[in-house]
Amino acid sequence: MLNITCFSDKAKTYNLNLTSQRGERAYAKLVAQNEREFYIREGSKLEIEIGREKRQDDYNYFSLSDSNTLSKKHAIIFWDFEKMGFYIKNLSKNKVSNKQPNSMQIQIDSTDLAINQDPIRLENMTCLTIAKIRLYFLLPLDVTP
């Protein structure tokens, strides 16, 4: 077990086992506060979309929530082969409303990631907030695909 803290949250304990429930090994794992998990698995494109759609057996799509504050294709996490690391890019198409001004915002630790901004590198235990949903990006000790 691994204890990690994000901002003013109380310490959270997450299992850093990077083997999926199906026994597949993974390069990275996303764990959300809404108890959803996603593994970037061996054999995947090393590029995953994050959004609100429910896609059966799509190993390159993480359905984070079905809330309308999340776009169908809100963000993408990908492996950059030149820079040898995972990166995230904001792809949100949702419009900002006065009622929910931060709904399409993505934060990486305490840094905002705007829609047209260059991707930001993800490190082990990075805290992400996507459409007000907090999740953690976890890596094994050796992340080279």
C-alpha cells in the first residue's frame, strides 16, 4: 500500500499494484476519488482518452464520470517516445458557464492546464483534477514501455 496526499486532503491509501483485475500488466494506473480505476495496459496504444462516454471493452478510453461537466473527450494521456514520459492534454469542448466556471478546467497538482496549452508531463503520484473529479496518476518503478 502507498500513502499519498493531495493538497488539503487527508492521506489516502492506494494499492500501487499495476496488475489489472484480469491479471494484465500495466504501464500506469489512474485511481479516481469516485472509485473508478483505469490501467494503461501492455498492448494498448499508450494513448488514452478520458471522458464521460461508456465504451465497452475499449482499452484506450477511461469513462471517468457520466456527468455533463465532463466532455466526451475531455483529456488525453499519451506516452511521448522522444521525451520518454506520459503527458496530458486538455481537449474539452464543454463551454464554461457562470454556474460551473471550473467544470472544463484540468489541474495537474496546483497547475491549470488550459485547452490550447502544451501538454504537461505526468510523474508518479501526480494529483489531477478533471471536471472537479480528483484522481491520481501512478507509475511503477520502471515506466519504459
